[in-house]
Amino acid sequence: MSLKQFMSHEYDMTHAKRGKAIVINNVVFKNSDDHQAREGSFRDAIKIREILEELRFETVRRRGHDGQLVYEDLTVSQFRELLIDAVNPDLNDYSDCDCFMFIVLSYGIEGAVLCSGPLKDEFIEITEIVDNFKPDSCPSLLMKPKIFLMQLDPAFTIEIADAAVPHEDGVIIKPNVRKVPKEADILLQCCFMSGFYGWLDDDETGLSWYARAMTEGLRRFVLAPMRTHKKSMDFVSVLNRINMIFVKIMDEEGLTPDRQIGGPQTTSTLTKRMIFTVKPTDTIG
């Protein structure tokens, strides 16, 4: 990296490739009585994949095959295998990439994602996911933005059956997780909302509210400017717009954000502005 790039107020988004992306869509769970299938989530994953493909994000290579953008119904062990492959320098070199994006659609609670397990559903901490992409684990992503967008619908039984842990003052209803990433160059947005509110029958898009807000925000403030060969909006501002769209959707339904419904929460340790630019190889229509 040149001194000019190091001192710049913007991340270097002029690499040959946009970057690599992973989407995890957990629909079916082991404890199906407690954690019903997130049936509508396949529509969310399709729309998100379409946008990532339009932005020319590439798949993460896996051992033995080229990988795929969307993975469904991963167990915790499968999740960890995917993380190991994603940062394996023999499989994935991010040197010629602008950034990295990781999207999760699942049940979960603040600080952890729920995955189907061999005997029962299990949690993987968000910080474990994020920590895999630290510079010491993935040097080719050093000083590059790493974006994590997560919709984590809390099933009503998670708090009691799965998240209760012993404590000197009794039982607390959350795992002991570190919620805020400490590494630089991380942008994390999590939306915690009940699946009951996620897919309303009269929603003409058929998408969950967060996926609807996310895809609309990415199209309006990233893809639309690039179609006219302009730079995108700064990505932190894009996430702010996604929040605004989400709140507008709730307002249209006569609801306001509260603990039950929740909403997107953003944490950023980015050190520069992240702005997508049109590449010579782009064919964004």
C-alpha cells in the first residue's frame, strides 16, 4: 500500500475485483417444534444473491470446489469449516479485492447465531465469525473493509431453552458473548426481530422487512449511482438509509421499534469512508 492510499480518507476501492461474499441462510432447524422453519427466508436469499451478483462479488473457494454465494442450513461445525476455508490463503487471496461481505439470515440472539446441530440447535458467536477475518488470520484483508450484515430472528423459545446459563445471581437469559468487534475495518449491522413480524402476508415483495430494506437500500444508494457511472454513497450512510427504510416499513404497518420487534443496530470500526466505484469490467445494467 502506498503512502497516498494509507493517508487517504477513503478505502482503496480500485482493485481489480470488488471482493468475495458469503450468504448463510438457515431455514430448517433440529428442534423444529421450538424453532419453526423460516420458510420465507429463501426469497430473501434470492434477492440478496441477485444484488451481490450485480455488484460482481465472487464466491469464496472451498476445498475441492469453487464454492457458492448462498449456503443453507449449516451446522456449527459446517459453519466453522466454511470460515476456515474462507481465510485459507491457499484457497482465497483477497489481495486484488476491495472488500469482503458476509451475510447471515437465521434465528439468533444478540451476539450469537443459531445453527442446526446433530442433536440440538447450537449457537456460534458473532465475534467468532468476525475474528476469523482479523489481519493475523487473513493478512490479505488487512486495512480492507469487512462487512457483516445479519438478520437474526429470535424464536420465542430460544431465550429460555437455549440461552439460559448459570450465574452467581441465578440464571441469566443470554450467553456470555462479546458483542462489539474490537478490530479495525469492521462494519457490522444486526437486525433482531421476531419472525412473526418478518414476513407479513400482505407484503407485496414477499421479503422480510430487513431484507426488503437492505435490498432497496443497496439498489438505490449503491447500484443506481453506479449505473450512471457515479460513485456510490458511503457505505455507513447506506446502512443509515437502510435503517430509515426499515422504520418507514414499520410505520406503514402502524408499528414502532421496541424490544419485541427490534430493528437494525450498526457497529463500525471503519477508519475510512467506503465508497463503491465502477470498474472497467463492470456491466451493471
